Amino acid sequence: MTREEKNQVIDDLKADLEKGSNFYLTDISAMTVEDTNNLRRLFHAEGVRITVVKNALLKKAMERTEGRNFSELIGTLKGSTSILYTESGSMPAKVIQAYRKKNKSQKPLVKAAFIEECAYIGDQLDVLASIKSKNDLIADVIALLQSPSKNVIGALQSGGGKIAGIVKTLSERPE
């Protein structure tokens, strides 16, 4: 690979790292070709893009990326590395969990993940699979904010019927 080709790959990786807020670093090297292709299909079906990269080029791209600190991830760049780009921070972890369960395997290995400006080092699938997306968190906050007002309205509506019943009973009662 010529120097120009390497620079182009580094620039492409840098652009992908800058535009995406979520990615995983994995090792799929010990998997068979058939297993790798099946895993790729599962990722594609869930909107996860997978790319195999050279560690040295990825390291240079991480170092050149402005506004983000990937220093914690650089230590994980050993052996074979594949990058999983995703919109949902938990989707690749869920796919990997399902794949491992179905195939009774510990492959693929998760080296690290970078989710919403936070680095997760090591194979922390349970933690990564439980991460809620930004939209899910916003929905939870809105539900919490609406809950007290719904309780007050419900109490007033149920109480209104009771008060009307009491007033009617009192008015019909002989003196």
C-alpha cells in the first residue's frame, strides 16, 4: 500500500470516527468464514456497519481526530481489529449476545466500545446491551414529568364523582 493510499484510508477512518458517536472495536479473527459471513448479515440487518482495519492506520486516525479523546481505546489496538459503526449504542452488543447464545461461543470478542463520548474497555456485553439510546432516555424523562400531572388529574376526576355523590346523598336525606 502506497503512502497516498494509507493517507486516504486514515482520512476515511477519521471522517467515520468524527461523524459517528458510537462504535465498537472487536476481534473476529478466530471465527470461520461462514460464521463471519453470518455475523455480518446479522449486523447488516440491524443497521450496523462492520469494517476490518489495520491497527496502525486506526491509531493514526484516532490521533488525528479533533474534539474527541480516544486515548483509552488505543491500548486495545492489538491483534485483528474490526470496527462496528452504529447509531444505537446497544445494538451491536445485543446482536453479539444473540449470536454467542445461538452458537454457544465466546466469539466475537469485544475489545472496546465508544458510546456517546464514553469509552468501555473489555468485553462488557451486559453493560453495553443495557445502554439506552438518547431517544429512549428523553421518552423516560417526559414520562416522569407527565406522571405527577396525570396523578393529580386522575385524583380530581375520581374525587369529583365522590363529592357529587355525597352532595346528592345529603340533599336527598330527610332532615
